[in-house]
Amino acid sequence: MDFIENFYSQITRVFIDGVFGISLGDLTIIFVSLLIALLIRSIVAKVLVNKVKKIVSKTGNIIDDKLFEALVPPFRLLPIVIAFLAITLYFDIESTLGLYFQKINNTLATIFVFWLIHQALIPFSNLFNKLENILSKGLVLWISKSLKYLIIFLGIVAVLEVWGIKIGPVIAGLGLFGVAVALGAQDLFKNLISGIMILLEKRFQIGDVISVPGHTEGTVEHIGFRSTLIRKFNSTPITIPNYIFAEAPILNYTNRNYRRINWTIGLQYNSTLDQIKKLTEYISSYLKDNENFIVNNEYKSFVRIEKFNDSSIDIIVICFTSTKDWEKYLEIKEDLAIKIKDSVEKIGLDFAFPSQSIYIEKN
């Protein structure tokens, strides 16, 4: 009889004391609450999200569609937050266990709020694109990323404050460490400052075709905090530290207004002056009347005899095409070349080529 009473008392004590001072009844309540929260989360993910998605998709507004997709992940955390809130209200807030559950609840609520703000920036970052007319595209991307990093930092600070960790002394300690790091990371800060100056001065932007003498030329794909990614014309990516752009002259082919053609046409010396004049007049008229070329006081065209070369009479053809597009530019050049060759043949001229004449004297 004593054995049974002792065994019953042990069972009762285990049920009351439980684990770490939590009774089995309380553990059951916690477990059931979390299970219900996960079940609700699953329902929210499968049912409510799909229904709301159908409603939002009917509005025809892209911003609310992206906002909905961005806010779905944090809202899936909401049932867990509510479950811990219910658990916190169940336990005595003055007890150690209640205090810990309150901190966990505050931590989850803080994460939920900052996660919500962070995700909301994703669709609204499209509004920053309107600033590209004032600022550069790369600078707008920097601002967007900086805001996201700032929200993450503030969220971490808020979570640390919940657990009683003051961020001020930590930052002060990191400041001393940062001084030591800065001495060994001068190149990093130099690249960072150079990158900011690139964006502020708008020397080039994402998508521009540039040439960095002594390094490379190609299309700018990304302007980062430390380096810039350029895609060469053979599709090979190359990363260049930002400080190089502050020290080297940059040729920005995208910023030019038009593309120029600069040719030298060599004619044989047996060409008559009338034939040469007729050719130059025909080419000049073609450039003025064709909409593929720009001819005005600012962008003049020249078709003139340049010099008497060793084997040819050289005529220069200098003009500006009305496009910056590389493919269209090649088409215009080809048309001009065909017109010039056709004119040379019709007038009865011939193109010159390097040649030498040998005269043998008879004794």
C-alpha cells in the first residue's frame, strides 16, 4: 500500500513540477497553443492567401500585387506571434517564466513589425525609379538598399533592447575596433567614396557603354559599394575597383549625341578634276538629303580633297549619323559605302591601292 501511495505521489509531483518548474498541464497548453498557431498559419498560407491573391489580381494595379506578394511571408508569422501573446497572458507576468515568455512575445512582435516594413519597401521601391530623372539609376539603387539595411539594423537594435542589451556601449566598443579596422581597410573606404562620387557626378550609369583606358571597355552592369561590374563586348564580366574611376579618364560612349563616320577614300591619280568634283558633290548631297545623317551648324559634314598621297588622291568623308545604336550605325555605314562605290563606278573612277612604278633607263 505504501508503495502505491509513494508511486502516486511521485507521479503527482512530476505532473505538478513538470520540467524546469513548468507543470505538465502548462506544457500541454503551450504545446497545444503552438500547434493551433501552426495550423492557423497553414490555413492562412493555403486558403486566405489564395483568396486575397485572386481579389488583388483583379484590381489591375501592379503595385498592390507586388505589395501583397511581399507582405505574405511576414503575415505567415502573425499566428505564431498571437499564440505567444496568448501564452504570455496565461502565465503570471511577475513570474520568471512569464517574464521570459513576455520577452519572446515582444521579440516576435518586433521581428514581425520590422519584417513588415522591410518587405513593404520592395514594391514601393518602384516609386524611387521616378527619381532617376534627378538622380542616377545606381544612386537610386543605393538609396533603396541603404533603407533596407537601415531597417534591418534598427530591428536588431530593437530586439537587443527587448532582452536588456544596450546598444550604446556596444557601438562605443565597436568604434574602437572600427578605428583599428579602418587603418587596414583604407582601400575599402577609398572605393566607397569613389563609388559615391561616381553616382553623384553621373560620370556613367548602369547600362552605359564606357571605356576605361588601360583596363577595359564594355557595358556597365552594376555599381557596387566597393567595385563596378562591366560586361566586355565578348560577354566576359570584369570587376574594377571604384577608386580607379576617380583617377582615370572615362570615355562614355552612351552619352555622346551621335556616332561619327571618318573615312578616307583613295582615288587613282589618273582621275580628272571634273570626276573628283562630281563625286564629292554627289556624296555631299547624299549626306544632306538622307535622314540617317545629321548636317547642321553644330554637326557639319565634310567631303573634301585632303591630300596627295603616295599612291592616291585622298578624299575625306566626315559626317555624323542620326543614331547612337550600334546595329543601326552599321547599317547606315554600309548604305553609305554602297552609295560611294556605286558613284565611283558610274563616274568612271577607280579606287587606288598601294603601288610603285619602276622606270628603267636605257644607256
